[in-house]
Amino acid sequence: MDGVIRIIDYKTGKKLFRNNLKLKNIEDIRKENGIYNLQLMFYQLGIMNKYKDKEIDTGIISIKNMKEGVLKGEIENNKRFNDKSIGQIKNQIILVIEDILNENKLFKN
């Protein structure tokens, strides 16, 4: 794993499975089923400037489903991202933030 940074989030509430972190389309990050990947991508963007030359691997350990081990974040069959490949995800996160800030749009979580 030389050159790879791993971000792991631990969830103690809901029991999660691999499919909870598998998104077929980048746009799904803005839907309810994309919430876990969205959170992981926020973390990734937070450290990306410091580790531009590294690939970043994200995942969740579900305390209520420990036997599954690390549930890796996956978007469009990609489980690892870097400074170049994060662009589309960054654009989707900007759209989420714009939705949150839009007073005329009902925002629920």
C-alpha cells in the first residue's frame, strides 16, 4: 500500500453492508443511498491538498457488522481516488452544498 492513504469511519448505529457503499453513478452521491460515500468524500477532500501525490482509499467499519470488515467506498467501480480523479466528486459535493444553502429548496436528511 505504498503511496496510499486510508480513511476509515466507524459507524456504531445502523448495520451497514457492502452494497450501502457501492454507487453505480457519480450522481447517486447526492441521493439518500449515497450518504455514506458522500461523507467519506468530504473527508477525502479535507486531506487531498496535503496528499496530492497519494491515492486515497476510503471505507467504513460497521460496528454492528464487524464480520464484513472494512466496507470500501465505491463509486462507478472505483475504490481508490487521487487528486486527478476526485474532480467529478468535488463537483457533486458542491451541488449538495448549494442545495443545502438554497432557501427555496426543501432540504431533508
